[in-house]
Amino acid sequence: MHSQLTMGCFTRNISLSLLLLVIMVHAHCQPPRGPIIISPQVNQDKTVVFRYLAPRAVEVKLSGQFLKEPVIMEKDSLGIWSVAVGPIKPDIYPYSFNVDGVTVMDPANVSFFPNERFKASLVDVPGDTPLIHAMRDVPHGTITYEYYPSVEQSTGSLVVYTPPGYNKNTSTKYPVFYLISGTTDTEETFFKVGRTNLILDNLIAEGKARPMIVVMPYGNPMARIAEQQGKPKPSDLMTRDGEDAMLRAKLFETDLVNHVIPYIEKSYRAISNRDSRAIGGFSRGGGQTLRTAFGNLDKFSWICCYSASLSTSEMETKFKQIGGNAQNTNKQLNLLWVSVGNDDFLYKSTMEFMDYLKSKDVKYKSLITPGGHTWMNVKTYLSETAQLLFQ
């Protein structure tokens, strides 16, 4: 009995020693943990402190769409670079750090801008009164990620919003808004940056928008096809109305009309007629919106163009029927909306597009806002047009 107890104690001592050894080795193999960084720190007065840990960096700058130009950050004794800016007008803004000439995300921030290339970080400066895109105590819809059979045997991806009550009111069908992001954006951008789900939740709760399904597709199927076939991503477009741009726009149109819409109307309780389909988009997505809608007026009667346009020459050659028979166009469309910021690099071409529509007596609604080609403006356009759709 005594020998058994001694052996048991010996075994436990060996086990404990091995455990301690494993812990010590594991700890030794782990990279050293630096100080905990809080960034961004949004204060009640709307000032924001940004921080970045880089003890060996020579210079760190902060860039953001709330700044006119980058600002230099200061380093403390721990190697933490920081700067306080503001007060900043409440909204959601992309920002990044430049560390010795290299642009980087904020590693302390989990919120980022979905993009094909560099993914900026996002800072949300709340309003004293909750903004239209803020999380509020209202019924919320659902976001679903979908995969569908797309063009050239590829697999497409979608983000789909269904309104509050969709899963309870199983006999109710809904109109559908197809919403397309801009160049290098992904299918997640209208969700994560545009906050489409929260905007719709809030407007529906206020009785300002009709409950609807919102489908957010990826606007660059050519890049997706190349990726899935193991080929290099196609280069960026040199012009927005060149031959390559037209080919890519046509590929997107084919995907949306022949693949996305049938998939959605099979998978969701969608109302399947043109008066219950809207299409909208920002930047490249706005151009895709106009080309797809003008070429398929049997499919859509609500058109929302955000910071985009078509040239007069394209309208006269490819969509001559729009201005050539304005009476019929106006009869077919429940809404043609065009909006742009007065500092947007597409402001001039968008104004020329509106002048063309006016000269042909094509009815449209417009909104000119301050600011540039930004997602701050896009959220404004989305919230305004959502209140007009399907009414």
C-alpha cells in the first residue's frame, strides 16, 4: 500500500513537471505581447483618437475621408503613435495609416471596408440623435450570404437582405431592389459600409419605406471567373465607356438578368413583375444600373443611379429609344433617379447626363449633395430613394 502511494505521488509529480515544461515552451514560442491598443477611440465631443503600435517606425501618418490631408502622428515611449482629430461630423468614414511610406489598416479595429484591393478601416462617429444608418431599437431584418450558378460555369455570390417579419409572414411576397456597388467594391460593401440593412430597418419601422428584399451582387463577374479558373485578375478599366467597359457591363447584365434574378425569384418570396423590381448602383454600379435597366425595361420600372451617368453618344447609339420616345419611357418608368455630390469627380458628366434627359423630356428626379465620390453620400442617396420605391 505504501509503495503504491509513493509511486502515485511520483507519477503525479512527473505529470505536473511535464505540464509546466509544456506551458513554459509554449509561452516561449509565442511572440511577445505589446501594450493593448485602443483605436479608434471616439469621444463624446466627436473628437477621435487614433493609435498605432510601431516602435521602430520613423514616421506614421493618418489618412481619412474626414481629413483634407494626412496628419502626422506622435510616438510615445512605448512606441505607440497617436493623434487626436476633430470634432468629426457624425458618419462612417474609411481611414488608414501610412507607416514609413506603406499604407496599412488599423490592426486594433475589426471594422473594415470590403474591397478587391486595399481594405481601409472604418470609424463610426455616432450622432447625438441616431443617424438613419445607426443601430436602433426596432425590428431587424436578416442578412444572408448566397451562392448561385453564374456566367461561364462560375459560382456567383450575393448578400441578401430580407425585411423584418419575412420569416414569420410566410405567405407574403415582397418587391426586390437589386443594389450594385462600385469599382473594386464587393457584394459586402453596401452591407458593411452602406449599412443597407440598418437603413431599411429604420425606414420600415418609421413607415417611410415599404418592406422589400434587397439583393447585393458582386459587380465584377469577369474577375470572379478569372479567380475561379486560376487566372490573373483582369486589369482595371482605362475608361468608363470604352469597348472593354461595355463588354464587362454586358457580362454583368447577362449575369443579373439570366442568373441572379431567376435564382432570387426561385429562392425567395419575390414578386415577379417589373413594377416590383428596382435596380440601383453607385459609381461603376450606377453605370451598370443604367445600361442594364435601359436595355431591359421589361424587367425594371424603378432606376436609381448614384454618382454615375451615361454619355450622350452612348445614349444616342445604344439607348436611343429612351430619349427618342420619351412619352413611352415616362410611361414605363415609375422612377428614374440621378444623384451626385458637387465635389464628385463625376459631377460634370452626371450633370451632362441630366441635361440630356431634360432636353429629351425624360422625367427624372435628382439630388445634388455637398461632398465627393464617397460612401457618406451613398448612404444619403440610398435612404432617400428607398422611401420612393414601390410606393
